[in-house]
Amino acid sequence: MKLENNQPKQCSFIRANGSQCRAFAMTRSQFCFSHDPKMKEVKKEAVKRGGLARRNRLNLLPVKIKTMWDVIVLLEDTVNRLRSGEIEPRTANTIGFLSGHMIRSLEKSDLEKRLEELEKAVLK
């Protein structure tokens, strides 16, 4: 629905906190797709299909990451899959973010191991 000034009409749904939905209402409705009671079943099916599509999209095998080299191999694979369109930027970004945490963990465990070895050598 459009108002006289040619602007789309805002959804009439009022949230539990008292604020109004900010989405635009659908044509011939006072509600957006998410809040229109007539669209309840259609929305439920769309959400279900969306969840299934997202879940089935990736078929990445688990990888063991024990060394820095393993992280390098993972990142190289991720970059190549991103560039070929096999994975989405969001997924690649998440892998990169988690890889950074893995690198810091590996560095910390390596330092702890070296410190332990030094302590053993000094105490002999």
C-alpha cells in the first residue's frame, strides 16, 4: 500500500516492547510478510526451506588442526573455495576468524611447552 505522498506504508505490528515494526507493509495489507496473519503458513514454510537450504549448502569435512601449517593449509583451502564460489564470504570470514584464535592458542601452547622445558633444564 502506498500513501498519498507515494511512500510505502509501515507495518502496523506492535512488538511486545511497544515499538512498531519498521518493515514496509505488503500491498493490500497493513502488515509486512513476517507479521501478516494471513501469511503465517507461507512464512513458516519459507523459514523451513531457508533453514534446510542453509544447512545443506556446505559439505565441508572436519579438519585436524595441530600445527601452524595446518592453519595455513586450511586458510589456503578457504581462500580457494571462496574465490571459486564454493563457499560464501560469510563462511570464509568465520573460518578466518576462528583460525586467528587457533593460531593464538597454538602459539600459547608452544610457549608453555618451551617454558616447561626450560624449567626442567634449570631445576636439574
